[in-house]
Amino acid sequence: MEGTSPSAEKSRLVHRFLLAEKTAKDLDLEAARLLVEWQTRLYTKMLWDSPEQIVWTNMVMPTELFYACGLAPVHAEMTAGWISSLLLSKEYIRVAEERGFHVGLCSYHKAVIGAMECGAIPPPRLAVFSSHICDGGNGLLQYFRQRFRTPIFLLDIPYQQQGERAVRFVEGQLRDLIRFLKAYTGKTLYPKALSNAVRYSNHSRCWQQAVNELRKGPALFYGNQALRNLFGLSFLSGSSRGEMAAEAYYRQIKERSARPETWLSTDKPPRRILWIHFAPLHAGDVMRYFEKTLGCLIAFDILGYVYWPTLSEEDPIRDLAKKVLSHFFLTGSGQRMRLYRRLIEDYRINGAVFFMHQGCRAIPGASWELRMIAEEKKIPFLELPGDCIDPRGFSSEQVMLRMEAFRESMDLHTNRKGEKDVLGD
């Protein structure tokens, strides 16, 4: 990459996005295809042609506010995920490290930094991040400000403060954010536009909840598709596009649930898996091996869990504050462990996997919670080390061996209990 011009880097990234869009036409889930089409347009056209409409942000932000203002949010995590899926992360991460960013910094952030340093992605004109979960998000925000003089806003979220005081604190910041957006974009947030965004968000939530209910039954699609693609629904909360994709998701899964011939078949008797955290986005072959060859079907993943309540159209700012505060990684261990227990029971889980993304400190540090619940429920548990974005040091063969051993432990456990090897029973 040394000596490559920014225009050449832009062309390379755009070219790979367009190839991915063509490949996406073969995706099993219609909702995933819709999301890929939109994201391709976002990265190949809007980022470059309409920068005044773009706001950079991170996961768990209440995007309803952005859509109500006529802005298109671009998420740092989604960007890094695409960079990894397009097999460019190793190069961009190396560039970030050569610029002095520490090797221990999360690969999600280094991938974005490297892409911007190379000119593959334009620098942000506006950035609004939340302090949720990821401490590195504020660091990336400061990088934007210092490197590109980007106007920034940090939504500071209190941890383990779920009472009225916390709601008022976050609500006040959201009102400050509305003023910030108007000051730097000239866009006014009108009450009717916000009510419409909340309505879209509620409809999308409803469809996602309905799919989650259907997933308690027979396996209807390979869960890695949801891990790789359908988390993108959360980035569209508050938009008509998000509602359309969520409805397509529900209608397709509902149709399959009524037709046994569409239920999944695998090379081995199926086992139902609960997956916590993201997955290695550069290693689709490994995840296909886990599900199709080993028959370890991801019955549910934590990214698909709908944790927030229905939002009020009459008092949306307050309810958006409640949504922000309701994330399960802001709660105490006891509440998360109750959640894991309920998911294992509701989705009839045979084994639990916690992906230990090496760039993250907060989430893998809580893996003991799932381990304890797995021991309580007497199901096998796998801590799977790796990196979601950075393929360096990742051995597909070693990971597959660990997956095979995990599958064998579930077989031994099933044989001892005398359970039937029947899909969906």
C-alpha cells in the first residue's frame, strides 16, 4: 500500500463494495440483501457525494434523532466490519499502527483510522458518539477532532444508574445534542419528524421481536447471517428503510416456520447454540463450518436481543433516554445472568459460545457470567479467542479444532441425558 494515492484507495474500496453487492444477491435472507444494498450505496456514493448529510456515530446510539433531522448515520463498527469482510483490515490496521496507534487498541477503531489515513474513506464532518460499553469510542472521537478538526459530541452514559436521575441526565444531553446538530448542520428537529422516526423504530422493533419468538422453534436460517448482517437493523432504527428490512425479515421467517421442508438440515445432528458477542467477520468459512458441517446452529445471538421498550411518540426524547439506559451491558452481573438463563431456557440451548474479541476489554471480561449460567444449566460452554476484525494471528484450523471439541462435548452431554437428535424438537 506504500505510495498508493488516496484516489486509488477509494477506488479499491468502492470496487470491493460493488463486488460484495453482487454477491449479496445470493444471500439467503431478503433483509440481509436489503441491508447490503443500502450500506453499499452509503459507502460508495453518499459518503463522497453528500458529506453534509452524514454523521459518524457508534453502536447503541439512538439513531432516531439523526433520521428525524434528515441525517444518515455511519457507524464506526459497521465500517470496520465491512473493511474486514472485504479483506482489507490487515492492511489498514498496519497503517494505523505505523502511524503510532498502539497494537492493543481495538481493531475496530484501528481499521477505521487506517482507512481514513489512506484516503479510502473520507474524514468525518460531524461525529456523535456514545460512551456505551466501549471506552475506545471516546478515543476515536478525539482522533477525529484532533486529526480532522471534526466537530464532536459525546453522549456520556452513566453505568448501573437506571433510576430517574439517570434518565433526566441523559435526556438533558439528548436535548443538547439536538442543539448541537442544528448548530453544525442547520437542520432543525421538528416534532412531527421525530414522531415519525419513533413510529418507524417501534414498527421495526415489533417485527424483530416477532422473529425472535419464531426463532424459539425449529432452526429456520443459519444464525451467522444474523451475526454478520442483521445487527445492521439497529443502525436503521428510526428510518423507513429499517422498518422495511425488519418487516421483510419477519415475513420470510414466518413463511418458513409454516413449511417444514424449509427447516435447516446439517451434516450432523443439530445442536442449538447461544452466541455472545460478535463473530470473526474475516472468517466466514469458519462460521459456515461451525453451523453447516458441525451442525452447531446459532439458535440465538445476543446482538439480536431487543432490550429496549416501545417508545412513546408523545414524549420521545425521554423514552430515547430510557432506551439508551436499558442496554444489558449497562446493568449489573445479576441482571445479565438472569437474561442468559432465560435465553438458554427459551431457545432450548445445547451449548453456549462467548467470542473473546481480543481488542475489547469490557465485554470479554464478563464472560464468567455466561460460564456460571452454563454450569448451572449443565450445558457445554466455549470461550473462543480471536479478533472480529484483524485476521493476523487468527488460525482457522485451530479455531475449527476447538469447535470440533466443543461439538464432541455436546454429543457426550446429549448421550448422557438421552436426548433426541431431532431438529426443532
